[in-house]
Amino acid sequence: MDPIGQNLIKLITNVCFSVFVFSVLIFTVIAITYQPPDPWESSRALTRVFTQFENATFQIDTTLLKTGEDLATSAAPPANANPNAVTESIIEKSEAQLTNLTLKSGCEDISAVNCSDPQVLIAIERFNLKALKSIVFLEYQTPVSGLRLDECDVAWRFRNKKEKSWRKYRDFRRFRIGYRENCTYKVLNAKGWHSGTNARRPRTTVNNANRSGENAKVAPPFHDDEINDTIPVLGSDMAFRQGKYLYYSRGGDYCKGMNHYLWSFLCALGEAQYLNRTFVVDLSICLSAAYTAGNKDEEGKDFRFYFDFEHLKEVGSIVEEGEFHRDWKNWDKTHKKKIPVKKVASYKVTPMQLGKDKSTIIWRQFDAPEPENYWYRVCEGQAAKYVQRPWHALWKSKRLMNIVSDISGHMDWDFDAVHVVRGDKAQNKELWPHLDDDTSPDALVTKLQGMIQPHRNLYVATNEPFYNYFDKLRSHYNVHLLDDYKELWGNTSEWYNEMRLLNGGRPVDFDGYMRVEVDTEVLYRAKTQVETFYNLTDDCKDGISTC
Ligand SMILES: *[C@@H]1O[C@H](CO)[C@@H](O)[C@H](O)[C@H]1NC(C)=O
Ligand SMILES: *[C@@H]1O[C@H](CO)[C@@H](O)[C@H](O)[C@H]1NC(C)=O
Ligand SMILES: *[C@@H]1O[C@H](CO)[C@@H](O)[C@H](O)[C@H]1NC(C)=O
Ligand SMILES: *[C@@H]1O[C@H](CO)[C@@H](O)[C@H](O)[C@H]1NC(C)=O
Ligand SMILES: *[C@@H]1O[C@H](CO)[C@@H](O)[C@H](O)[C@H]1NC(C)=O
Ligand SMILES: *[C@@H]1O[C@H](CO)[C@@H](O)[C@H](O)[C@H]1NC(C)=O
Ligand SMILES: *[C@@H]1O[C@H](CO)[C@@H](O)[C@H](O)[C@H]1NC(C)=O
Ligand SMILES: *[C@@H]1O[C@H](CO)[C@@H](O)[C@H](O)[C@H]1NC(C)=O
Ligand SMILES: *[C@@H]1O[C@H](CO)[C@@H](O)[C@H](O)[C@H]1NC(C)=O
């Protein structure tokens, strides 16, 4: 063959090979950088930070936390699709039924009101619909007498239209009832959040019978008996044996920041879902020093302090670690044939490789040194294509949400909010050169005046620890800070009592992470929301030149 032909063939082979190598490269890059959509605004930054390992979690926004109930993808229907919602048309229907039965009463006695007259409830329902527009009213209870003869107390359940979860909250208010000229009822005025104390549900505890003695004592702690976050038990040996489990040993994630914890926890839960296995949940959490009063890591926190375990039980297949260990030990003790366990030493074994494994327990061990021992590394690379983080499974603790309802209810849901990020970021002039100045008291006054009407209720969600930092805003707005609501977690509060019960009788601190959760949710209920980044400052959220 002539040399030119040979060279030509060589050239063609080389070109072909290069194209092949190049396309493999491209494919790999795509595979590595592909991330399934997920709701954390800064999830890309998060992935970046987490894969750089150095200073992991340093740059992530730790002052807010989005969870499943904040996400549009949650399975909540629009407000008008809720079958229980008390709407104008529902009120009209019940009114039509009544007018056929009862004749006009004729206002014989206008000094006293019969609170159990159904027409009273109808007047109150109408009044509420007009007054509290951001609320979906669900069930009303029959009104009872208030303090005065013309007052009625009513309790109802509601949902905030901005919350995507199904959870219901309770309010009870006091109404003063009067008559129109044609002798129909009308509401003259209404008192605020939780004012209708006579309508508060009687306690279901032992003391219930003696209601006369009750008033003399301090008001009994109101107990949210809709919360059921008890630890489920499997019950029988066979039930345990028939299950398939995914068990993660503690890894390097323990005592890291909460964002890191969530990122890892949801990866693990996602893998369990992908493998159709029950995930073994360790309810014991270590709270990172960043969120504790003593600035030291604190072990022995309970998952249920922060998150809704009841919801997790409902939507995910899970078993609590203690129960799991008990059942496992019990089986191995009482049976000759031990439970088949597959131990997985490295995160490099992918979920896809484990798909065919028939062992009852798959046990990922995470013994490698950091950062090889982070749970979330299981979801990196190719696995990210198959394993989805189940964000919808994670809601905030209902007990914390009761505090959120309380705060926003005190403002009748008619408030604006500003999120002021300070703390470490404001100190770090290298990454956030203008943040400190742009969130200074004077700058806040100037900037907010362009965005929020004077004298409005203004909730400030912030990690600025100095309470009086926002005093300059007070001459322009009715300023509310989380610390204004201290009594909601103080030692006489419902929250305090319930947390102590949950914690085996020991009191629980209202820690930095709980503050973040409550701040986040109150912020999201505001009518106008002003963010730090891109509203107050032009600095980038994740540090200089990241936007
Ligand atoms: C990590 O953060 C510290 C400040 O906490 C900073 O001094 C250091 O330069 C950072 N390292 C990297 C690699 O960004
Ligand atoms: C009420 O009376 C009207 C006519 O007076 C009738 O059309 C309607 O069906 C009645 N409603 C009920 C619930 O009885
Ligand atoms: C109040 O109204 C209810 C329902 O209409 C009725 O059953 C009750 O007898 C009334 N009570 C008084 C004191 O009038
Ligand atoms: C009573 O008067 C109000 C307006 O003042 C009106 O909306 C309502 O329909 C009247 N009700 C009856 C039963 O006449
Ligand atoms: C209720 O309290 C009174 C005294 O305050 C007592 O005499 C009575 O036995 C109590 N009743 C019940 C059912 O506990
Ligand atoms: C709470 O939930 C568990 C299942 O997780 C159930 O077995 C138990 O009966 C429930 N308790 C109440 C009071 O509803
Ligand atoms: C999990 O179950 C679903 C539906 O039953 C099935 O399509 C899927 O292949 C299963 N996944 C694995 C890894 O076994
Ligand atoms: C509650 O806290 C206050 C001070 O914060 C203290 O004086 C009081 O004794 C505490 N009460 C209880 C029941 O612990
Ligand atoms: C804050 O900035 C966002 C994005 O630039 C904008 O859509 C929003 O309207 C701003 N909010 C206010 C209150 O001006």
C-alpha cells in the first residue's frame, strides 16, 4: 500500500479515537455534574461547598431553612378544593337550611345572646372570612358564652394558605355580638388570637371533671393532641424478618451543621426508597455548636424537636434504630439462622449495585476518614440520577409550627417581613464586602421605606443577636422580633411542657436551630417579603462573584 494511503488510514483512526475519547469525557462530565432538581435555592452552591470539603457549610445560608411544607411540589390542594373549608357558599347553604326552620327571633332581649343559636355561628363565620383572608377555615365548634352576656367564644381549626402541608392549627377567639335593624346577628368586634378562652377545648386528662376548680388555678397547658410522634413498634418477630432494611452507621455528618445533616439524611432516605427498603432512623441528633447557647456541640437532641416524625412515618417506610436493634438481637438470639446482613464499607458501592441484593439488612458503615465518611456521598455522581432526595417527607416539627401560628396569629397574618442576614457573613468583608453596611440600622430604615408602607407590622427574621439593633426601625414600623414572643417557649408555655414530656421529663432549650425554623416560617407567611440578598444588598448570596 502506498504511504499516503497508510497515513490517511492512521489519521482517520486517530480522529475517530479522539472523537470517541472526547465523547466519553463529555458524557462523564454530564453524569458527574447532573443534579436532579431540588428545592434548596442554593442547592447548587451547597453541592459545590460540600464537594470542596474545606469550609464545608461555611457559606450556606444557615439563617433560613426550607423543608417540604414550603415547597410548591407538596401534595396540598388549592384552598378552594378543600372539602372541609368553610366558604361563603357553604355558609349560604347552612343559612338556607336554617331560615326554613326558624322564624325571625325579633330581638326580644338584646342585652344577652344565645351563643348556641346557629345564626350566631353564621355571623361569626362571615366575619372571619372577611377579616382573616390568608386563612382557610376548616371546622368550627359550637360557640359558647364569653365573659359578658353579649359575648361568644368560638374555636376553629385552620390552615394558612401559604403552607403547603395538610396540618391544621387551632384558634379560639372572643366575639361581641349585636343585632342589625332587622334583628339578624352581627359581630360588633372580635378580640385577637387565642382570646376565646372559654372555647378552648376541655382537657381530656383526669382533672377534666372538676372544671370549677380549674379556673382558680393557672390556665391548664393546652395540649395539641393531634400530634402523634410515638415511636412505632414492629410487634412480631415475623414482621421483622419479612422486612428489608437499609441501615446507615453514624458517619462524619454527626455534629455537623443542620444543612449538612439534612442533605445527608435525605440522601439516605432517598437510597432506601430507591431500594424499596425500610430506612433505619437514628432519632438522636447532635446539634452543631453553631446553634447552641454554649457554643459547644450538643448530643442527645431528638429528631422530633425539629422535624415532624409523624409525617415521616406516614410517607416514608422507616423504623426507629432502637426498635430495630432490639428486634434484630432478639431474632439472632432465638433463631439458629441469623439474619442475612450485607455490610457495605464504602460509599463507592453505588445504590444501583445494591439493587439486586436480597439480604434482609444492608448496612452501610462509613468508617473511612473524613470526608469519605459523609452519608451524602452515596448520592454523588451516577447515583444522583437514580436517587431522589424525598423533600416532601420532611416537614418542620408541628410543635414549632404551633409557635409560628401563634406569632403570625398575633399579627392576624397581616404583616410584612424582612430577612436580615448578618453574623459571620457581615464580618467577612472578603466574600461579602457590602453586607455589613447594607444591613446597618440606617441603611435598613432607608431601604425598607421604599418597599414597606409605614406603620405596618414588620417581622424581622435575623441572626443578629443584639435585640436593640433594629430600634431605629421602630419609629417607622411596628417591629416584631422572635424574642418578643419568648413566653411561647418559656417555662409556662405549652411548647415547654410538651417538649419536656417528649424528652423524658427534662426541659428542652429553645435552641438556635429552632429559632431558624420559626423565623423561616414566619417570614414565609408575610405579605411582603424583603430578602437580604438582591433586595437589601447587591452582594451575592454565596460570596463574591457567585451571582
Ligand atoms: C476557610 O474559612 C476560614 C475562615 O473561617 C478562612 O480563613 C479560610 O481561608 C477558608 N479556607 C478556604 C479554603 O476557603
Ligand atoms: C327551604 O324552603 C325553600 C322554599 O321555601 C325550598 O325551596 C328549599 O328546598 C327549603 N330547603 C330546605 C333545606 O328545606
Ligand atoms: C339557644 O339556642 C338553641 C338552638 O337554637 C336552643 O336549643 C336553646 O334552647 C336556646 N337557649 C336559650 C336559653 O334560649
Ligand atoms: C338583614 O339586613 C341585612 C343588611 O342590614 C341584610 O344583608 C340581610 O339579608 C337582612 N336579613 C334578613 C333576614 O332580612
Ligand atoms: C371537685 O372539687 C371539689 C372541691 O373543689 C371536690 O369536693 C369534688 O369532690 C371534686 N369533684 C371531682 C369529681 O373530683
Ligand atoms: C400513634 O401512632 C401509632 C403508629 O405510629 C399508632 O400505633 C398509635 O395507635 C397512635 N396513637 C394514637 C393515640 O393515635
Ligand atoms: C422497587 O419497587 C418498584 C415497584 O414495585 C420497582 O419498579 C423497582 O424496580 C424496585 N426497585 C428495586 C431497586 O428493586
Ligand atoms: C420559670 O423561669 C423563671 C425565670 O426564667 C423562674 O423564676 C421560675 O422559677 C421558673 N419556673 C419553673 C416552674 O421552672
Ligand atoms: C426583592 O427582589 C426580588 C428579586 O430581585 C424582587 O422580585 C422583589 O420584588 C423584591 N422585593 C421587594 C419587596 O422589593
